[in-house]
Amino acid sequence: MSNKIQTLSGYIHEYAKSVQNPDLFWSRVADSFFWQKRWDKVVEWNFDDPDVKWFTNAKLNITENILERHLFIMGDKPAIIWEPNDPEEASRTITYSELHKMVCQFANTMKAQGIQKGDRVIIYMPMVPEAAVAMLACARIGAVHSVVFAGFSATSLADRINDCEAKMVLTADGNFRGTKKIPVKAVVDEALEKTTTIEKTIVLKRTGLDVTMQEGRDIWWHEAIEGVSTENKAEIMDSEDMLFILYTSGSTGQPKGVVHTCGGYMVYTNYTFQNVFQYSQGDVYWCSADIGWITGHSYIVYGPLLAGATTVMFEGVPTYPDPGRFWAICDKHKVNQFYTAPTAIRALQAYGTEPIGPYKLDTLKVIGSVGEPINEEAWHWYHDHVGKGKCPIVDTWWQTETGGMMISPIAGVTPTKPSYATLPLPGIQLAILDNDGKELTGNSVEGNLCIKYPWPAMIRTTYGDHKRCQQTYFSSFKGYYFTGDGVKRDEDGYYRILGRVDDVINVSGHRMGTAEVENAINEHPKVVESAVVGYPHDIKGQGIYAYVICDMEGRSEENLTSEIRQSVTKIIGPIAKPDKIQIVSGLPKTRSGKIMRRILRKIATKEVSNMGDTSTLLNPEIVEEIMEGAK
Ligand code: 7RM
């Protein structure tokens, strides 16, 4: 495609053009898509409300750009290669024309079950091609999907259903994960006891686990699609119509629904996919994320399929049947671009290089990283043993809210640097601000990472609560989008992400609010109060450390901590289970009653030599006691 950057000077040139004349730059990129009607204006925006519109009044359907746009020249090309959990089970290949039929048929099916443009549909499914079909079928008819990661609990699922007042849940009987069969429909049943808006569920048969089907509400997928037409005329959408909602954690207790819209998201995910991975026709690309996260949305489904790529979808886990599984899949499907998370790299690194031994990995051209900072050791291991020293690593920094990659090398085109996301992609105008909101110019500076100009895939609102969007992202620094991350720009102008500066922790690439975990802990009847902080963890990046005040009567410490772990699993899901729980008699507080997390973080990270001034605390004596207990 003509928008592919191929040289370093090309990058410098494109970047400069994108800043000098963003309208011209993005309209050129957007011209390669199929629009039912062209836009009147490229971008209209202010960061105060905020109010951001891309490709105003343009009409399109994103699935026409994925399906119809590619059918003519490459209908027989594989769109999705699916690799099941069990390596003995056959993989599946779905071509663009097959995908077209599946999407159209399921779009018609949802319509027949009462879904209309604008309705919200929850997708709570394992990593099977039907999950991608479900997303695209929603987009086809203008329904708004909200994918909920299938590892989330019934309570989390119910909260999301209630927040967006969804009408339908698309799910499956169960989920194969390694040696386990996880009941999925049973979780949906439990969630639906706490909701009132769901009219229908459609249930894919995958594991054969026993399920209860509620008459009039639950339908089997294979029965629902039976005899339904595989032709469907795409709904014509406005560029700014909602495409999807994806819930993500912030520093408050309640996850928020990040809203993405059709036109800008389409243009940006395709553009960044092509450029960062340098995808060429015929390549096989694999991203190991789950579709429940933004990475799965943008870089398993939308970005690659918009680019007419072949995207691999893997149902299982990296260590089943053994820790060589990722590499087996790379060889089996001749993967050219592989995209994963530092936590997976570190987990596999812990098994040494032996599991890699049997595999050639000679088709790999580009390897990528996303979700959290990648430490230098893991970077080198990935580079040397997976990339065999010949594949550039694209360390891509971005967020659910940014919709697509923002800071990243362009593979083989711009330089890489271990543990650095390196340079902004074209169109991305970064700013580093100090805590007083002053922009720090020049190199060798460190501060809050902000963005000062809109980009097509940026968040438009938080569902049902625009004020929250304004306060979370646009109020810390007036006129800027604030990412919540700290960043350093080094002496050469390269960017290194330093991690969150707010009360958000990142455990194995999963974002969680400390408040969210605290709320779950506090649900336990014996818990009086709790405080949660992150601490460095060898594999997960950050671990969860919970300080808990409990009513100990009639309970042992051991019982209580295991009950607390269970209740967090029940309320949020296993990913939020605290790694360490310390029962304490009090928490360090300021005179106004705020918990001093700074102190708790120091204790959790064992940096206790300098605790700073604790004399202004309401209860300075507690610090010593907690430090003692931590030993
Ligand atoms: C894509 C995704 C976003 C947060 C973000 C950062 C952290 C993501 C990197 C990274 C350092 C990276 N979306 N983060 N990528 N930190 N280097 N390459 O992960 O919404 O789930 O998380 O993740 O803190 O703000 S997310």
C-alpha cells in the first residue's frame, strides 16, 4: 500500500508532514479505504469538553473494508488461521470469502433475534474464530460490541452488562485452557441473575460441557444460524457512530467503558498495523493476546483484517502442552510477525532456551511486545533466542484509550533500543509535562506523558458518563490528553515508558485499579479496611500486595488470607488475586485520612532504608509495625 513507510528518511518526512498538515496527511491515508460517502472535514476537535470528530459526515461500514474490499482480489486468501488449545485437534483456516459468509450469516442471525443498529451486545467467548465473527457481525449491522475477557467473574460481567444496558450476550458452553475446561455459560447464567436488560443469549458449542439453556432466552449458535442467508447488506454508519465499548480499569473502583468510533479507528488501526509490522501480502501474522483486551481488538481482528492480512488466533496458553507451544505454532503456521507481551516472554524465559531448541523459527521477520515495559534482560532474550538476532523488536506503547499503537519502532525502518518504545508514529504529537503542567522541551527530560493533538483512533467518551472522560484524561493538564504514564526522553530523543504515575497497576499486562482490588477485598465480611499497591514481580511485571485490617475473631490468619483471595477471584477474576496479603492493625494515614500509599509501596518493594518524613502522619507508629510484619 502506498502509505507504507520504507526508509528512515521516509519516516522523518512522513512524520514532519503529519505535524505540519495533519488534514492532508490523514486524508491521504484515508483515501485508500472504501467510503460510502467522503468526509466534509478531516478533523474537528477541542480537548476541553473534549469533543473530537474524525472524517466528519463520512459514511462507511468497517466490515466492507475488511470483506468486500478484499474479496475480489483475494477471496481465497486465509483471513484467519485458528490454532486450538489441543495441538492434536485440527487447526482451521478461514478465507476472506468464507469469513464474509460467516459474518453476513451471523449478522442476519442477530437481526432475526432482535438486534438493531445502536444496541449493545456483550461478547463473552473463548478464543475461537466465532468470537471474531461475532465482533464483525455486530459492526456489520451497527450494533455496538463490548467484549468482556472470558476470565472475568460473573460480578464483573454483570457490572459491564448493566453499565451499557446490553440486550444480548454471545457466549460458549466452555473454554479450553491448557488441561482445564472452564465453564463459561455457567458464569453468564450467574451474571444474568444480576441484570435485567439481556433478552437473548447465543451459545456456541465448543467444549461439550453441560449447560442449562433457559427457554425463550438461550439459543444454540448452530441452531440459530441454521438456514440463515449468508448475504447481508452492510449498515451504513456515520464515521463517528460507535463501533465498540471496551471496559478498562482506572484509578477509581469502577472500570469505565472506553468508546471507539468507526471511521478514525478503521484508518488508524490499519495504518499502524501495516507500518509497524511492515506486513507484506502473503505474510502470516500472529498476535497472542486475547480478544478481550484492546490488543486483540486492534491487532488480531481489525488492523490485520483491514489490511487483508492472514491473522493467527490461538485458543490456548503458552505452556500447554509444554513451554515450547508458542514456538511450535510459529513453525507450524510459518509465522512472519509475532506479537506478544513481556509477561509471556519472562514466563517462558524462566524455562531456559531448551523448549525453543526443537524449533527453527526461521520464518520470523518481526517480533513485537506490548502491554507493559519490557526489561532489558527479557528484551535481549527475546531478540537473541526467539528472533535469532535478526528480527527487529517493535516495543509498542499504547493504551485502550489510544485505540492503536502510538510510540513504536517501525520494523526494520527506524532504530530499536532495548527497553525503549523509541519514537512516536506519524500523526502522534507527544508532550512531556512536569507536575506543574509546564511542557519540558529538549532532550534528557522526564515527566508526565501527554498528547497534544488528536489522532484518529483516540477515545471519544466513556460510555454514559462524558464528564468522567473529561476528568480522567483531559483535566490534569489543560489542553492535553494525559496518558497516566511517566516517560523519559533520552539524550537522543528516544522515549522510554517508566510506568504508571497513578493508582493503576499492571499485572501481566492487565490493567487494574488499586481501588478496584481494594473494593473486592473489602467485600469480605471480616475485612475492616485495605490498601493495595503494586510491587516489582519477576514474571508478572508487577505483583499485587494487599495490606488488610481484619476482625480476627474466630479466624486464623491463614484461613482469612485464603478466603480473601477467593473472594477477589469471585468478584473480579483470578487475574486480580493478591500475591501477598499482610494482615495489619492499621494503615498509615495523613491527617485528612488519606492512606499514604507511598509508604506502603516502599515497604512492599523492600526499599525501607529511607521512609521519608513520617512525622506528619496521623499514626506514625504504625509504619514500624507494618515493616516488622512484612519481614
Ligand atoms: C495496549 C495496552 C495501557 C498501559 C499503558 C502503559 C502500559 C502498554 C507498553 C506499556 C511500557 C509498552 N493497553 N503499556 N504498552 N508500558 N511499554 N510498550 O496494553 O489499556 O491495557 O494498558 O499499559 O502503562 O498506559 S492497556
